[in-house]
Amino acid sequence: MAKVTSKLQVTIPKTVAEAYGIKPGTEVRWIPAGEAIRVEPAKSSSQPKLSMERRLVLFDRMTKRIEKLPPVKPAAPGEGRGWTRDDLYADRMEKHGRPRRHEHPRLPR
């Protein structure tokens, strides 16, 4: 979580900066978005901007796909899910040469 300094400055978290290619000196835009504020790198993206109409069409399509999905019943308290976070990210971890948690020599099981 970032805090605003007395000079009204905000530090961008490292993971966010790396994900969006924000480096020292990069200009960012502050865009009002209802009750939130959106921050974007000021550089133009390599992808063309979609019109509001096209974005709404895509949003409606996505919403219809999601509504067709069966409802998910939450697990009862104390009941296992049948999977772990390590299971979800195993392929990604192996792709980048990182051991899975239970295989790491310094981390407890």
C-alpha cells in the first residue's frame, strides 16, 4: 500500500512498476474514474485504443459468458479445497526455474 507524502507524492509499488514498464522519469497520467483514480503510463501503448462502444460490446460478451458458468459453492469452514496455491502456479514456477515451495531446501513444508 502506498502513502501520500507531505509533498503529495506517491511511490509506485515495485511489482506494479515492473509489470507496466514504469521507470524513474516515466510520466504517468492520473485519470478520474468515478470514485477511484486510474494511473496510466503517459506513453502511448502499442495497442490501438478501442472506442467506448467497442469496449462495451466486449464487456457485454464477457458478462454473458460469465453468467453461463455454474455457480461455485464455497467450501465449508475447515474443509480443504483439494488444491494448493503451489499446485496452481507449479507450471509457471517450473518455467522460470523456481522450485515449488515444498521442494525448496530452506522453506518448511
